[in-house]
Amino acid sequence: MPAFFRKLAILPPPLILLGFALVRITIVLLLVVEIPPLWSHQGWYFHHGGDQDYYLQYAQSILNRDYQAYAVQIGYPLVLSGLMRLTNSGSFEALLPWVVSLQGLILAPLSVFVVGWCVHLLTRKWRWAYLSAGLWALMPILIWVVLGFHPAEKVVRGPYVPAVAWLQMVPDGITAFLGILAFYMFLLVQKADRLWQVVVLGCLLGGLLSFRLQQAPLVALLLLALWLTNRRYNFSFVIFLLLVSYYPVIGWQLLMRSARNADNWLIPWLPSNVYYGFIEPTTNHVYLNLSPLDPNTLPALLANKLPDWYLLMGGLLAGVAGLWLMRVFAQRLGWAITLLLFLSPPAAIGFLLFSPIFLQSIYRYAIPSLPFLCVLVGVGGDLAWQIVSSRKFNLS
């Protein structure tokens, strides 16, 4: 064990994870006071594309009960409507400090604990839990450093560093927190199989869909892993709880249909006018319109500078390496947990991974995968250490 981890082992694990959480809080506070300075940033406001307008209008609609159709799910507007009542104000400026504090100063530090707990449940070793928790705690700074090598570093740092820190007026932070917390609850169910854990898991999955329907692949992946590794009654109970906790979406849609005398074009279980890049629920029209890569993204830069056969060979080698790694993981963890570890990062991106709008903003839409990648790094580090140690032992 490295000397650093031997020193950490003296302290109780909760205290060490708390230290990493405080590091994350410190990073957030520094970003708020413009250390380091970011483009289009002022106080609690960090640059974003403007989706917050939909959520604010939806929250006002909930308070006024005028049952309007919006292109987003009801979960986050419900949170905003509660904050509006709490602050007695519906302005963007009044809500901004509350939302940034909720996501960046409360949920983000809590997620540091969750990432560490996930790795500990999978490896039974705290040193790898500390590695993953520390990696996730420092992620905003690491992204800031990495993007410093980008040709348009000022433009990409402005929105993407605060997005990783969960400091924008959109539900990315809450959604990512619910996703990694559901991952952790699944692991707890596999370990202890207690009723409260199953109840929390089902409610988290329904809540996740209520915030972002694009997270359906992650929900489906967790349900598949539950089916493969657990008793069937737990699976059925989780499905029931998922539907119950998703009911606010359906209930709002049905109320809107009744209040507005809507025709049958309204699909109760979908947001009433949403764009995922390939589906339009209001018309039941499915389409695919591939857009060009955003020229500021790394894949676009590589595509412009490397021959096609380089990219093809690189993709094939990456695929073969990925399959080999999955086989190594499966030999020690089983295929259900292995599939969950490797597929949860792309599943956290959701439907957007297969839509043209993902190509237009790869950095932004890949951000929800980062906590899951940190878990994968910790578990992978443990397995690599076991392999290296066993070979050294055999040679000796």
C-alpha cells in the first residue's frame, strides 16, 4: 500500500470522505468568487444555453395551475415552484443562489460520499474508494486544466467547468445525483436486501425519470441488473414503486388534457412537447437528422487532422480492449455487475447519446457520465492492483 494511503488509513473513513466533500465545497466557493475567472460569469450566474427559461415558466405554471405544455419534465419545475414559495419570489435572480447552493454546495458534496461508498461496496477496500471520491471531488478543477489545452479554451471552459461542478440553473446536478444514488442503492440491495433499500431504489428510479426522461437507459440498465442478480419479487416491487413515483408526470399531463380539452395527440407519460433529437411526442413522429460535429469538440478536431483509417483502427482497437477489460472484470465481479459498471456511463448520457444534438455539444451531454466513470476507475484500479500483485507473488 502506498505511504499516502497508509497515512489515510489512520483516520476513520467518514472523516476522510468528509474531507474530500469539503474540497468540493471549497472549489465551488472559489468558482463563485471568480477563482479562476470564467467567461460569461457573474456572481452566482454561470453561462448556460438558456434552458432555464423553460423550467421557470413551468414552475410558474404549476403555481398558477394554468396547465401549460412545456418541453421538459415536471420534477425540476416542482423543486423550483417550492423555492418560489419559500423565497416568495419567482425571478431568475432571486432563485439563482438557492439553486446553485442546492446543487453545488449540498448535492455535489453528498455525491462525493456516494461515489466513495459505491467503490467500497464493490472492492471492500477504502483506498480505492478514496481515489474515486477524490477524483470526483476535484473533477471541476481537472476539467478546467484539461480544457486549457483546447484551442478555444475560454469558450469551452465558460460553460463546462461550472456544469461539472453543478452550478447552473438546470437540473443536471440533481439528475446526476439521483442517478449515482440509485446506483449505490442497487449495490446496497445486492448486499443486504432490506425492504427500505428496495423502496428507496424504486422511488429514485421513478424520480430520475420525472426529472429527465432521457435517463430511461440508465433506469433500464439498473432494472436489468436487478433482474439478473436478485429475487424476482424485488424487481416487481421496484417497478411498482417506479410507476408510483413517476405519477406526477402522468397526473399533470392528464390534468392538462382535461383543462384544455386536448385531443388525443397528448401522450400522458411523456412531456407534452419535447425534443430529444429524434422523437416528437406531440405528433408521434420519429426522425433522424444527423448534424455535423461541433468543431470545438475533440472528436471533430481529430477527424479533421487524422485519416479515416486511423480513426477506424483506433475505434476497433478501443472496442477489442473494452471487451477484454469486461472479461477481466466479469471473472471477478460477475457479468451483471460488469455490464452495470461499463454501461452506466453511456446510459447516464441517455437517449441523447443517439441523437444529433449530442454531436453538437458532446462535452455538455457527456457530463452526467463522470461520477460513474470515477466509480469504474476505482474498481478498475483495484482489479489491476490484484493482477499485478498476484503476478509478483507467483514470480517470487
